[in-house]
Amino acid sequence: MTNTASASPAATDQPKFYTELKAIPSIMFDKNEIVIPAGQEITLRFVNQDLGIEHNFSVYKSEVDDAIVSITYCRADCVRFVTLNLDPGEYRFQCDIHPSMFGRLTAT
């Protein structure tokens, strides 16, 4: 299982991404469930649209485990990309600054 996070490349160099997650106004994600293929490298695009508020995106196997992958905090308007390659199962994603912002990521 290999996971990497990177800062935003120049707009013309942005990688093709599999799925997108947005932090939106009122300290929320735009979705609380993401499904990705297991055992395949995919790119998730994280967009912070919550003006003036820092957010990030982290993936955990459970609430008590360390993060499998984490994107650095950023203020809107920012875009970050993260590459995931997860074993089959259910994972938790969240904003580490605002843990009430969370959802379920399922690798099938």
C-alpha cells in the first residue's frame, strides 16, 4: 500500500484524477462517502472552497489508528492531489483541524 500527497502543480500540469472532494462553506465536505477501486493507484483531487478557513484531507483505517495519508492544511482557494492505493475495506476520511468533517471511504 503506497500513498503520497503533493502540493498543487501548475494548472497546466494537473494530473488526471479519479474523484474529487471539496471542503465547502460552513465547515463541511461536499460528500460523506467515497468509493474507489481497491488495489489500484488512483488520484483524489481535494479542493478547499471554504473561504478563510484552513482544511485538509486525511485517511485512517479507524478512528484510533494513525493517518495512512494526509494532505497539508490549506486555505481556499487551494487544490491538492493525493495518490491512494488501498487494500479492500472501509476507511475514515476527515479534516484533522475539524474532525466533525468526516466520511467513509470504501475500497472495493
